Amino acid sequence: MIDARDRLIIALDKPSVEEAQQVIDRVGADGAFYKIGYQLMPIGGLDLSQRLTASGKKVFLDFKFHDIGATVERGVRSVCKLGADFLTVHAEPDVLAGAVEGRADDPRLKILAVTVLTSLTQDSLTRSGITTKLEDLVLKRAEFAAEAGADGVVASAKEAAAIKSRFGDALRIVTPGVRPAGADANDQKRVVTPAAAIQAGADYLVVGRPIVDVSEPAEAARRIAAEISSAC
């Protein structure tokens, strides 16, 4: 069984590498897996990723690549040199094919397909001209991921059970928008508690502000890891 700390991905959504490093230092041994996204990527996030890897931590690069397949392939080949564990790309067939080709036989990097952002609702999709039911769209994009040979998907826990039912263990499910009971939802819409996400079938949980923006981040990480353990 995966250790609960390895299933908790702490989102380093901070405005500087220095502040992100402060979080890492304060969380200490209670943090094993960290996410680096757009906020840090252009200001030292890639160097931070390599330092985390060198220190024995796992790294999730949430870059959401979305371009023609050949461009994505070259980008993923470059990412392989960083030693990261997870990388996100958009769940479109050409994008996924390029990402899987770029990853090749790298023993570490896993390709995750972004299905529908947890900040979106059915109304959000409708305003964008998408009339497909949200859950059906998530499943269709998960199907694209499976067909392309990707390793997993990023999806709300509200769709995790349906994904697990259809694809079993063929796709890892990484779930953002996770909030402990009583925490603010902020800009997320389809949110659940850590226990509910695990019970729904999520394999990994991404948690940011409830850990990185509190006075005792190590304690917050321990509480969430304990909730994950109890739900397994």
C-alpha cells in the first residue's frame, strides 16, 4: 500500500521560490510530494524541482501542456531531464500521443491527462459551447488518456468513482480541489474532503492553501495524511 504521505501532493502555490522553500522547510518530513505549477515555473520553479528531487522528494509538474503533438513531444522530452514524477497535459488525442511519445521509456515520469478543471461547472461548460454532460466529458477524456497509453488523469473526486468503475487500476486518479472539513472552497467548485476523495477512488490528492497558507503547515499535512490513512 502507498504511504499516505506519498498520496498527499502539496501544491506550492506561492509567489516566489523563497516562500515555497519556506513551506517545504516548515513541513519537513511530513511532506513527500510537491506540486509546482505556473506561478513558480517561470521564476525558478524548474530549479526548485531539481532540488526537491535531489533531496528525495517527489515532484508533480502541473504544466498542462497543450499544443500540436510534435511540440508536446519535444517539451516532454525536455521535462524528462528534470527527474519529475508527474506531468500534466490536456486530454486531447494528439496532445496525449505526443506526450507519451516524448516520455518514451523514462522509468519515472508519469503522464496525467487533465479532464475537466475542478473550478468548472456544467454552467461553465455551457457558456463555452460544450453541451456534453460534465461527467460524460470527463469519462470521454479519460478514455482518450487510456487509449494513448497515459498513466492517469486529473479529475474531481465527484467523477473519480465513475473513472475507477470504467478503467479500474489502468489510470491513476489525481484529484485537486480537496478541502478539509470547514476549509474555504476558494476558487474551486467541485470540492470534497480528503476522506471522501479517497473513498470515491482517488489515488492522489492535491492540497494547497489548507497546508501552505496556515500557521502550522506540518500539522495540517499530518492531519490530512491521517485522514487519507483512515479512509484507505
